[in-house]
Amino acid sequence: MTSATIYAGAVINNEASGDAVATDRAAIADIVRTFFAAFTSGADSSARLDALRQVFLPEAVIIATCGREPAVYGVESFIVPRQALLSGGTLVDFREWELSGRTEVFGDIAHHFCSYAKTGVQDGAPFTARGMKTLQFVRTSAGWRISAVAWDDERDGLVIESGQ
């Protein structure tokens, strides 16, 4: 089965079989689940964050925007402070989850764009928020890995449109 997608007027054909594309999408969906599961406070947060290390390329780039100057992290500089936050007791009942998303695959590269939500209690104050994340993937000899992540959260003047 051949699939074609139109980007800016150009037709991009994916000659991979439907089964291969479905297998790639399933592998990427597993990584996306591992990514979001890592951001849950409480028991086993260390194990979930360790699993996150396994799905990133060692040189991956993680970027938070959220209406500020972009904060750029490497894998360890991203995970270490979150480990302290998720296990330190000042952030409790925290979790992030995907609301909806889509994955596009072309050969050995892929992209997942999704809306997400988060909730928790930080320093005794409950909060909820939503935003959008983009995850970039590359196929390696060990399978699909995250090469980059970026996100932005809703705020005054920036709201997720219905259906995203």
C-alpha cells in the first residue's frame, strides 16, 4: 500500500508497505507513552525517568518556550531537575498525558505533534494546564529514538483550538 501526503503543494509518497508504516507508528506511540508516563510524581518516578533516558538520543535537544525566552536542555540537564521535582515532595499528584496527536513518518524520520494536559499540586496549590508538544524521531540501529522535543503551554492570548 502506498500512502501520499500533500505538503505545501508537493506530494510526498511513502513507498513503505502499510504493515511497515503501522509498525513504525506503533513503536513511536510506545515511545510517546513512555515520554508522558515519565512525568508522574510519586512511587517509581526514578524508574520512569530512567526509561525516558532510553528513548532519547544521547545528543537530543529539549526546548521549553511557554511565552518566555526558550530554555534549551540536553537529556541529563532536562531529566535531573525533574527527578528532584517529581520525587522531592513539593510537587505531588502530578501527571501529564496526551490529549490528541498525530504522527507522520517518512523513511527514517518521524514527527509527533500533540496536545497535552497536566495537573498537580505544587507547594500546596492545585493547578491544571494544557499545551502542545512536538517530538522529533529518528530511526537508529536500536530502533526509533527522540532527537528533539519542544513545547509551549496555553496562556492569555494562546489557546489550543478545538480538535487539537
